[in-house]
Amino acid sequence: MSINIRLEKPSDIQSIHEITVAAFLNAPHTDHTEQFIVKALRDSGALTISLVAEDSTQIIGHVALSPVTISDGSNDWYGLGPISVTPSEQGKGIGSKLMHAALSELKNLKANGCVLLGDPHYYHRFGFKPIEGLVLPDVPPEYFQALLLQGTHPKGTVTYHESFSAQG
């Protein structure tokens, strides 16, 4: 199966919604608002990068990136997520392809770095790790991870875009 990673198009929006719902349906540690977050990011203009994975017939994965604010004033940092893969296609490397493409897009933007909230065992292979002094309040520190792309590691509290509070 050949997988193509590309930027989202308006005609992809419904598929992205459905994939996101399905991908998080049985996931632990979720309040099942991921699809609302993606929509709110898009509607507010804060969805900086939105990539889809497609096979020859349909979209089977998606990743979103949006700017984050860091209390030390560091600029050009982004939050990765949500990232979603159709449940029947999980475990086939599609999430990894989306991750590599997303990080490549961030490098093209000359981003300083990227943060995410997720399983440390999964995201460590992409270079993500907890950074001392970089925190997301009320989250176990091992699950909040960062990847420095250029410059120096920031120190401070990270705030995701207000769209991450979307409930519907």
C-alpha cells in the first residue's frame, strides 16, 4: 500500500473529522474533544499545518500543528496534535509517516521547536523528550515532551491555543 502525505484540502474536512473521532473512540486519557479542537483551530486560523495521509482511495490519517505560547517569550514553537489514524490502519507506520512529514514542515517554517502531550515511549523515537523547566500545568511531566529544532531550549509554562478548550 502506497501512502501519500499532503496538505489538507477543503474537501478533506469531513474525512478528517471522522478519522479523528474513530481514532480516539477507545483511547485512554481523552475527553473525546479532539475533532472539535481540529475544527476550532481551523475556524480560528490557528491550524498552521494540517496534513493528511491517504492511500489510493481514501484519507486514513491526519496531524494538526498550531502555535503555542511559552511564558519566557520564546517564539516559533508549535504544538503537535491531535494526530489520528483510522483504527484499522493503526500499527502500519502511518502515524510515523505523518510525524516525519509534520516535523519536516516545521523545519520548512524555520520553527524553533515543537511540543506535544503523549506516550513517551512512542514519541521518543522522533526525538521528543521532557525538557526540565518547560511545563504544561496539571500534566505528568514525562508525558509533556519537546523537540528542539533550532536555537535553545525555552523555559516556562506552555499554553496551547484556546481552541484546545473546544467542546463541540
